[in-house]
Amino acid sequence: MNPSESLYLDNAATSWPKPDCVYDAVDQYARENGRAVGRGATDASLQLQKIVERCRHRAAGLLGAASKNEIVFTFNCTDSLNTILHGTLREGDHVVTSVAEHNSVLRPLRQLERTRGVSVTTVDVDQVGRIEPAEIRAALRPETKLVIVQHVSNVTGIIQPVADIGTVARDAGVLFAVDAAQSAGHLPFQLGDFQPDFLACAGHKGLLGPLGTGLLWIAPGREIELEPLRQGGTGSRSELDVQPDVMPDRFESGNHNAPGLVGLDAALGFLSERGIPSIRDHELALASALCGQLAELEGLTVHSNSNHSDSNRDQHTGVVSFTSDIYSSDELAALLSQHFGIDTRAGLHCAPGMHRRLGTLDRQGTVRVSFGWTSTQADVDRLVDALRQVSQPA
Ligand SMILES: Cc1ncc(COP(=O)(O)O)c(C=O)c1O
């Protein structure tokens, strides 16, 4: 099947399709501009610079940052997370995180344990992956430097109590970082809601930009505590052979992903017109409908919390994970793809600790469905119909 004809339900990996304005912006840049960002004073360079700075301004507006210069462009959420972890942690520091985290947090931490003698406590989560703020508090030590947690699980879609976790970190005088890979663009939130010191986002997931884009927000003043991962040309203070301290240049060495950023700029413009609250309502309604319909099928277990009642709605996003009694998750996803043209995502989703907690680690993980802004109720019906056909004995 031509990939464009299949039903794409893997928006937690990367969003697709993007809004038309994103394709247009990337195409127009590639054909008509093609310059490097911040590297010249020609009309074309200045025009590009203006678009990239508008993108920064839009990102700041979307997150509720006071200044666009608090926003650093990165290449994905992993890049943002590595910048935080490698930049803040030194010999002897202690970090508190959770077992539910993505490998983009867990692997840099393992590396820092080995190479810098950093120590790490991973707190447990409940059966739908929720972190308990009191457990974070109990794990703090005098040498704790950082608390880092996800905003939303990429496996179950649970929304973590980041405001309460932020209070725990602030009360203890510890830095607080949030992995917003699965929340930015999907949930309406502002930095003031949980006051982190650092926030890592992907540009290519809920923010609807092209792959190869990411954002890192750094609280004013915290940039000095963060050593840049890379040093190099910034197009500024070129007379110096040391990295400039000024934001955001301190963290933006080397050429930018210009096609990605013009696309991200268009995507952020689209999001502010469409409104994240309406996207959030749309995706949650589809996830609720799917959970309701899956509950009627025999032989399937939903691992996300399927109670999406009004009083519970602030705990979920449009991500739903399930397993089958008959098939392994890989087999079920392959059947859905090959026979029904439906693209889901099977496996561990780079979050092994979450699957260990759900009891799905030894069963090749779960099948994950993640909705996006173009998903419809007809998509839910098509998926449920396919699952009914494969789940029931002939
Ligand atoms: C919770 C979480 N954190 C981090 C990442 C890494 O994001 P990226 O692919 O942009 O590096 C992902 C990707 O799926 C994720 O779900």
C-alpha cells in the first residue's frame, strides 16, 4: 500500500500529516532562499533571519516565556534533554527521575553515572504510570541537583502531576526539568503552571513542525549553570575563540536546520490560529471513544487508564496502549499494517521501565495508538473494526 493511503496512528513518534502551510514554507525556503541562518547581511539572509526569529517568538508565546531569547533551537527532544543533563550534572551530583521516563532521559543518566560518578534514583509509578510527588520528595538527598520527569507518558498517555513535583523540587532548592515531548502542542499549558528551570520539547511531534526540530526553554539566569554540549560558530562575537555566553547563541553552535525552522514557524502560526485547547479536546474525545469501543472487544487489555470521565480528563492525552491475548504486540501491529493499512506502533516505545511496571516488558510491549489533529471518529471505527476481525476466531 502506498504509505500516503495508510491510516497513520503514530503521532506520538512524529506527527503526520503536517498542516499544508508547513510543506509550503519548507518548499518555498528550499526553492527561493536556501541561505544559512544568521550568517549574512544580504536581503535573502535577513529575510530568513526574520522568519527564524518569528519562530522563536511564536515558541516563546506558546509556552508563556517572557522573552524569545529564552528559547534555544535544538534538533529534537533528545538533543534538548542531553543538553540539560550533560550541562548541569557534575561529579557527585544526585538526580531524581522516574521509571516511566524515555530512554532519552535514562540513557544519558546511565552514561553520566559511569563517566562522572553521578548517582540516580528512579522512583516507581502506579499501574497507569503516574508518578507520586511524595515519592520524589522521599528520594531527595542533600546532594540532589536535579529532578527530571516527563509531562506526559508516551506509553500510556497519562499526564504527570508536574505542578506538584515542581513544588517539591523548588521547596528543596533543586533544579527542575520537564520532558514535554508528548505534551507540547497536545496540551494547553504555560511555563508558569509548573515553573520548571528547563523544558525540553520536540518540534516535530505535537508542535507539527518537520523532523529535525526541537526546543529547549531555559529559565532566565539558569543558562550560566548549563555548560553547552557543543561549541562552535554562532555567527556572533566571532572575534572571540571562546563560546559566547549570550542567549540563545551559547547553545546554538553550527548551522541551524533552516528548512526545519521555517516549517516549524509555519506550524506554530497554524497552532495559534487553530488553538491547542481545541486540538486537545479533539484528541481526548477520540482516545475516550477508542477506550470505550475496545472495552467491548474480547481478548484485548487496555493499559492506559480508560476512565476519561469529566473529573478525570486532566489525566489523559490522545495516547492509548493495549495488548492482545492472542497475538504479541509485534504480530498485532503487523496484521493491522499489512491487512488493514493501519499504522500503529508496537514495542517498548523506548520506555522499558514503564513496560516493566505495566507487566508488558516480556510480551514485546504494547500496541500504541496516538491520535493527531487530523484523526477522526471514522479512524477509530476503522481500527476497532480491524481489531474485531483479527481478534475473533473465524
Ligand atoms: C517522552 C519522550 N521523551 C523524549 C522523546 C524523544 O524525542 P525525539 O524523538 O524528538 O528526540 C520522546 C520520543 O518519542 C518521548 O516520547
